[in-house]
Amino acid sequence: MTETAPGAQRFIPPQADTLDDLRAAATGCQGCELYRAASQTVFGRGDATARVVFVGEQPGDMEDQKGLPFVGPAGRLLRKAVDDAGLDPGHIYLTNAVKHFRFELRGKRRIHQTPDRVHITACRPWLVAEFAQLHPEVVVVLGATAAKALLGPAFRVTRQRGELLPWPAAAQHPEDFQRVPVDSTGRTADAPPAQLLATIHPSAVLRADNQDIAYDGLVADLTIVARALSR
Ligand code: SF4
């Protein structure tokens, strides 16, 4: 296991001021060793004006091949859950805490490996840079890895799932995610209140003994998000 990594910060151009700028720069990231074995960087996708930002763990095998997040089986399940919860799929942004696929080879199969803390820490600057371009009303944290990246190691999804928390106040380092919006006259405007909700990763539904119960739980959590948006 790698104990340290240089981190992504030096690959983020200081002048990058759009998600497209960041996405282009991330293709060359060597902030940890995961870029070596993976096919490509899988950056977030969606609109900068998205009302809901989903943060997952890392790209899977199919995402790694296609270069897009949430296009594999877990992504399909998440899209169904988004529909069933009544969220508008046109108003979401999808990204991951770690932007390269971590796996081990068994024969010809690439088996998912959970990112270590060193990978989460190394990749966090991309997440911070993405959030600097986004202004969601709700941030949805999918699973333990995303929770570690945003909320710190003490946060337990199993204990606090489905709970609306203040964003970015609930983040491990809220100042990283604090936006200081400036209005058209150049004055600092009040930041609109935002919230965060943690739930299980859709891949946990696929692994569950009772997938129906696990799926219903995911939809119930996302329904809380849908209600928060309609207030
Ligand atoms: S996982 Fe993140 S920090 Fe590591 S090389 Fe990929 S983009 Fe860079």
C-alpha cells in the first residue's frame, strides 16, 4: 500500500474557472499512483447549475473504459432511484471522491478495490475545485468513501444516513467549500443556504442480501432530498 502521494493540487491550473477547464486538466493528473493502471481520469459530469450534486466513491470498470461516471450497473440503479424519488435528472451533477479506478487483476478480471485514505486525500483537491464551480442546494454523499472525503473519518453513513445537515458547515474543512458569491455590482452577496444528506452507495444495493429493502431505503433517502428542494 502506498503511504503517501504528492496529491492533485499541483495539477489544478490556478486560472481554471470552469468545470470544462478542470476536466481537461484532470486528464493529466498524477497526484497518486492510481493513474498508472487505470485507463483514464473519470471526472464529474452534469451542469454547473445543478441543484443536486452526488458524490460517489470512484469510477468502476465500465466508467473507467468509457471515461464517464455512473454509467455502469450502480449508475443505472442510481438513475432509477433518482426517478423514483421524484428528482429531476436534468438538475444533477455526478462525481466521485477519487477519479481513477482502483482495482486488482485476477486473471483477466479487474476487481474493484476500495480507495485508501491516501488516494482520497490526494484526490480531494479536485473535489474542492469542482465545488468551487458548483452551487448545489443539496449535496448527496453516496457511501463511506465519499463521506470520508467530505465529512472526515469519524462520520458514519450507517448512523446518519437520511439526515439533512448544513452544507458546507458539516464538511470536515468547511472553509474549503465556502463560496463567497459576488453579485453583478461586485459586492459580496449572501450565500444561499445548502444542505447535505448521506446515504448508501448504489453498489451497496446491488450487493445487499435483500436488494428490494436496500433499494427502498435509497429511494426513501433521496425522497427527503426531493422534498427539501420543493420547500
Ligand atoms: S486518483 Fe485523483 S489524485 Fe490520483 S491520479 Fe487520479 S485524479 Fe490524480
